[in-house]
Amino acid sequence: MERRRVGHVDVIALIDNVQTYPAGAVYPEAGGALARFAGYLDRDGGLTLNFAAFVVRDGATTVLVDTGWGPELNGRLLAELAEAGVSLDDIDIVTFTHLHGDHTGWNLDRATGKPLFPRARYLVPTGDWDHYDAATPPTDSFTRDMLPLQATGRLELIDGEHSLSPGLTTLPTPGHTPGHTSLMISSSGEHGCILGDVVISMIDAEVPSLKTAFDSDHSMARATREATIARLASEGSLVGASHLPAPGFGRFSIGSGTSRWLAD
């Protein structure tokens, strides 16, 4: 758990889990090009990914962005919230960058089936809801984590740029999933972004054209990745990224036509 500020907005990074994957499986078409990134990999060629969620507080509005893997993978989100001094009742809005299972796992109390954040509205990008609701068969995480929310009346679908508070606005960043959505922060002349999975690691931060195994539409994901990195670098935005090294805070820099991630 670590904190940063963007103007008057508080941003808290919460680490639900950390896991390692073969880099060749994450970037299946990279081949020998991965050798240049050996410094980012372990001795076995594994790429360690952080699985983060973020609390963003703008005045009286407290937003939780994504809910991690959940208890099935020994997720630490609830302990991280407690360490941050944030109670489940404090959350006004839960919003999702997208509906992959590592971002939806703590939606519900497994014992009661009730929303884990009892006062919150759960905001879901329409593009992702429509995509996963139509999937045959449905994904296990969508069935477990999302469909029950619909029955509670606490789930709301959002489109486009959607204001959550004076300093917080959702921004469609599609490609990783059809409805992938980031959260933009603007306060007192400063900028920030809760990025989601637009960038998975320092590897595609440097080579945004690389195809990743997790993107649903590579061409769209690449265009979004390149445009988003350029925007965030030009604005000097503080970025909270789901899978970049814990705690996930950093900034993008572009020099001599090459982008890179600088941990904050």
C-alpha cells in the first residue's frame, strides 16, 4: 500500500497479488526480441506482474478502481484497504477498467453473495458488459463476479467519458478488451491516470507495437497504447498501472522516439 497525490486528489495503490508468467507466453510473437529485455525478466525468462487496485479520493467521493483476483488466489486487497485506513463502507463507487477476472474478484462477499462494498455503485463499461454477457460459454469470473451484481440493482453501465467527481473522468481506452476504460485525474493543474491494462509491463511500455496474448484486438490495443503513452507523457501524468512493478506508480517518458516507464 502506497499513497500519492495529484493536486488535491489522493491516490492509494493496493497490491492484491503478484505472479510470474513466461515472457514468451505474454508476448507470443516477440521471439528473440525479448533478449533485449532480459533485465526485466527473472533467470528463467519469467515476467513478474503486479495485480493492483487503486483507491482514488476526490473530496467527498471515494472510488475503488478494480477489485483484484479475490480470495481464491489469496488476494490481499482487504488487508491493503485496512492498512490504508479505508473501510468497505467508505467506497462510494467501484469502477472497472475492464472485466477480466483479475480485476473483478472482490466484488461480492463469498459467504453471503452480497456486494462487498455495501454503499457503492458498481460502474461497468458497456462495451465489456455486452461482450462478456454474450460470450458462450460465459467466463467463470463473469458468472461469479458480475452477473450477481446485476440482480442487486447496484450495477450501472457507462459509456464514453463519464464524470465521477469534479476531478475524475472515465476515458475509453479500448483494445485490451472492447470496453476497456481508464480513469483520468485532473486537479489543481496536475494530471494523473489509473491506466488498467493499456500497458502490461515495461516491455510494451518501450515497444508498444508488441502483440500481447491478453489483448482482444491487437490493432486497436496498439493504437490505444501508443496514443495513451504519448498523451500521458506530454501531460507529465502520474500513472497508476495495474500490472507494472509494485506499487504500480510511475510516469511515461518519450525521448528520441522511444517511450519508457519511470517508476515513481
